[in-house]
Amino acid sequence: MRYILILLALLGWTDTADARWREASSRHFVIYSEADEAELRQAAEQFERYDSMLRFVTGVADPDRGPASRVTIFFVRDVQELRRIYGARQSGIWGFYLPYARGIIITPRIGYRSQRGSSVMRTSTPAAIEDSFNARGVMLHEYTHHFMFNNFNFGAPLWLSEGYPEFMSTARFEDDGSVTIGTPPWYRNNEISEARDINAQEVLLHPADNYKIQGIYGIGWLMSDYLTFDQHRTGQLAAYLHALDTGAQPEQAAAVFGDLDQLSSELRRYRTGSGFPLSRIPAAHISVGQISIRELSDAENAIMEVRIRSKRGVSRTTAPDVARDARAAAAPYPNNAFVQVSLAEAEYDAKNYVEAEAAADRAIAADPRLIDGYLYKARSMWARAEAAHDTTPRTWTAIREILAQANRIDPDDPQPLAFFYESYQPSGIAPTANAIDGLFVAQQMAPQESGLRILATRELLARNRVADARRLFAPIASSAHGSENREKVAQVMTLMQAGDGPGALAKLDELREEARRRDGEGS
């Protein structure tokens, strides 16, 4: 499931030929860019300010989850480079978010100027539209998805799951360190202007039908904005979120708003009013934390383009080319861990498992604490064992020991735990209680990763914990994306709501098998 926002404006960046990659490392992000240090630091500061603002507004704590929980952001040179990496023919792709166990955002490098714009949507101008409808807005929107997945374990209806990120993504970063929210997304002007008959009952009580509501993204923004700022409804949105988070059905959660016909009337008046309020979160409530910046070495610079292409994800068609380019870039640097683990990933994706394991071994030798080196070594051994139909305990014990080594290096990294659990199925034995516990810990550490959520749901269903499985699966069932499987996902959810654990388990396995088949076809 990949969250992708298609935008219609163009904003390029002219880069110098001798630019070098730099890395900005902060509490919640690792950012790679060819920008100079000042620009990269400003970008990292704005992302940290945005995360801090979200936590202040939503009341979400900021636990120390370790470096593996950070989102990696790649700023590529321009929109043309972005589209080449994405592999899309659409002319308006501005960036995309990959909700892996370690979340990844890829976007063109952009300037971080202040946004302009009046607080009156009906007087929006092309300049205001350009400012609110740019790559930064896409990334803030997508990071809000990541934030919601990580901090709210419920299946948000579409109006909220898309409307709230729209509401937050127009945040303005003021010179005094404060953050202003509430600037209307001018690009939704037509949607909101045409939504003359807003029906709160339809939106709140029938979330499965939100896909059919014209302008639901704009309506979602309007509802999020109104429920945040209207003084007579203070606390209602938080109460609604809490109700959903504790398992309430749509009717129960919507009860916090009182008379829904009255809410509909208020929304219609609000839509046509003279302006929309803004709120400035003072700098005293915003935390940035330490940001360290380093210039990448010659070896790291040589492999960065290939690394980004690998992280974006490859197909059966593109994997051999990426592996070929990785080999050429890595050849001069056999003792560099960053380079060799990038080569291991590219070789693994191209199904060159012997070469992938060799590169992983070189990465481990260069840096014995590099977790990805152990992961690609274990996965390469795993793939070779599966191909040889090798289920001998000795083989799989060795694979699991490598994964255990990775887990000991960083117990907060979800990937070693997830692979450890998954390694039992191909070895022909049931996972141990320790492996199952590790799966649930991994899912809690990376709630945005749908594969982990599905695995954990399946494990709960196998133990007839249907109510827990239903709650864990709800974000997948309500997602605005992944339409290819929407019907089967809905069937799984319906069976769980009816208390039919065995039926839901069988349907979920059908869903997983279809996904495996598509992955095998390299689609």
C-alpha cells in the first residue's frame, strides 16, 4: 500500500554539477539531499517542528523509540528525476510515501520559503495556490498519514484519514519558531465550493461509502478545520478520535457531535463565510532537538542514486538494471559498509542471492553493527534454502541466529523480529511463543507497515481473538488506498464483525496468497 498524492503544479530546482550528498540526522528523520548545509538544516528543522506541532495539537507523547523508527527522506534533484525514479508517466507526481517498516519519503528538492495567502478561500490567487500546493505540502500530508498510523490504532473514515492531513499540511513555519495552522488548501477550492449540500450524517455514519462522495477530501478538510476552531465544538474532535481509538462504531463515535443535521447546517454556513481562522502554536510548545549534518563520502555519493532506486522498489523488469548499476558503483569500494549493503539489497532484489550474501558479508566485516548487513545475509540464505526446498533444522537455525544477532544490536528495530517470525513457515514448523511475541512487538513499532499488521491480524485470528484482530485490521479496511484489494479486505472485515474467525482467517489467507502471486510476477 503506497500513499501517492498526484499534484498539478510544477516547481523545479536548478542544481550545480558538483553538488554532493549530505545527510541530516534528527530525532524523527534521516534526510538525504544535495542541498547545501544551511538549506538541509532548515528542511530538517521544519520537519521536526511539524512533528512537534502535531504532537502538541493531538496530545500525543513522544516516546524514545530508537533510530529505526525514523522516517528516511530522499530529496532528489527535481521533479523529472522524481518521476524517473517513480516510473510514472503522469506529469504531475510531486512525491510519494512508502509505508515500509522504516517509512520512506521521496520528493524533489524544494525551497523552504514562507507560504503566502489570505485566510479567505474565496479570494485565493494563483500565487496562493502555488504556495499551498507544492512538494512540501505533499510531504507534510504524507507524514501526517505516517503520524496517524503510528499513534492512533483505529480505522479512520476517509473524511478524517485524508481531511486531517489536508488540514495540517498547509502549516506555516514562522520566523520566530512558531507554527501556524489553518491556512486553507487553495487547490481544494472547487471541491469545497461545489459541496453545497454537505451531509454530516452521510459522511460520519457511512464511512464505507465515502469513496462515492464527490469532493470528500475537501469536505474532510472543511470538517477538520471547523471542528478544530469552532469554540462551541471545542473538544469534540478529540472525543471522536478517542471513541474510534477505543473501538466505537461510527454511530457511537458520531454521537459526540450531537444533532448531525445541526452540524450539517453549521458546515454549510462555515463554507460560505467570510474567512477561515488561523491558529499559531507558540515556539515554546515546539521542540526541534539536535540535528547533525555530515557530507557523504565519495563511496556513499557513488551509490546514492542506486540506493534511492532500490528503496523506491523494483520490479522483475527493473531489478537487473539496478543491480548492474550497483555493481559498477560499488566495485571501487569493497570495504565500505554503506556501499556494500546497498549492493546486497540490489543483488537480492535481482534474485542474485549468492552475490547478495557476499556483499552482505563484506558490509558486516566493514561494520559489525550494521543491521541491514545481517538482514540481507539472512534473507539471501533464506531464499536459497527455499529454492532448494531445504527445510533442515540446521539451515533455518543458522538463519534465525543471524536475525537474532541483528535484534541484539537494536532491539527496537522491527525488521529482525518480523523476519524471525516469518522464517518459521518456510522451515515447516510452527513459530515459537517467543517468535509470536516478537511479531506483535514489531507491529507495534511499525504500525504503518500493512504487511506486519496483516501478519499480526492472522496470528490473532488463529488464536480466535476475533475482536482484537478486527481492531488491528481496521486501519487497513478503512484505508483510502489499495483499491485493488478493497473488496476482499471488506469481506475479511465483515466476517470479523460477524464473529466468524475461521472464515475471516481463510479469506485473509486468500488475500495474502494473491499478494504473493502479484509480487512473484514482479508487478
